[in-house]
Amino acid sequence: METDSLTQGMQTVAVQFFPFLVAIVFHEFAHGWAAARFGDTTAKDAGRLTLNPAPHIDPIGTLLFPLINMISGIPILFGWARPVPIDPRRFTRLRLGLFWVAFAGPLMNFTLAVLSAIGTVAILMWVPEEFAFHEPLKRMALVSVSLNFALGIFNLLPLPPLDGSKMIQSFLSTRLSQKYESFSRFSMLILLGLMLTGAIRYLSIPIEILTRMTLGLALGVFAD
């Protein structure tokens, strides 16, 4: 029984880890790219404006926690990459820069979700079922759709230092922004409370709706 569970866990890793890695690396790259567009080259100067996963990997957030989640079968995939360094003082337009640099990460994930839905349809249409990797490729593409929606929506939560809080701060005065930022010490406790009470599962509702809708639209557009 334990061997079967371990085997299933390893199969889950094989299907989920690559989409997860792509999702968080592109997320961080998008923040750095947007910052550069607004005049802040801190990420580029630090060698972080790259799609090479190595500079973005956090040993705990990118490897340990996600792999434990995948192998153990925990339904919530929890993980992160190293945040790219950003210096808002270098933005040519501060408030606009704060908003779009924060939103760039979730927006990238939503874009990847749509592309993954199109990829899923492409696999169903053009990759023969007898092809050895048909099923793993299909599962990876499906995982990528829901995972990117999950990552994008989660990061839009208004809890400092998540991207949603940065977007809100772009509309606040300096004093209110600093007060808002001070709530970051409670964010982990709030997230743990949401997980322990099961309230975090309500996020699965928009994730599932968006996943189904995007796959349905992709099928309707490309499968006809």
C-alpha cells in the first residue's frame, strides 16, 4: 500500500512540477520585465530578468514544500520562487509603475492559463492517443491551466506582501500605504487561519469556473 502511494506521489510530481516551475518563474520574470519598462533595472542588474529557473529557485518554496505537497497528495499546492528585486524609487511613474509591476505577475499567470488551455486542445486534436506521452502531456497541460489560475488569483489577495496589496497601495497615500504594509506581520496568521478553517477552499470556486470556461472556449474556437 505504501509503495503504491509513493508511486502515485512520484507520478503526481512528474505531471505537476514542470507546470508549477514554469508558472512561478514566468510570474517573477513578469514583475522584473514590467519594472524595467518603468525604468527600474534592479532585477536585470541582479541577473534575475531571465527565464532560466536557477536564479529564481528558493530551496524551500520552490522545491521542499511543493514536492512534499505533490508526494503526500495535499490538495493545496503551496510554493513560491525568490521574489525579484524591485526598487520603486527608480520608477519613471511611481503609482502607475507600482500597479502594473504588481499586476504583471498574476496577469502572466492568467496568460499562461489561456495558452495552456489552447495547448490542451492542441494535444487532444493532433497528438495521437497511441503516442507514449499523450496522457502525461494532456495532464500537464490541464494542470497548468488550473495551477496558473490558482497562482494568479491567490496573488491578488489583498494581504501584504502579495501582489493584490501592492496594487491597492498604488492608490494610497504614503502614510496609508505604510500603515497597510504594517499588516504584513499578520498575513501568515490570516493565511494559516484560512487554511485551518477550510475557508481557503472558496478560492477553488473561481479557479474551477475559470478553468472550465477557458477550456470550453478553447475547444469551441479551435476544435470546430
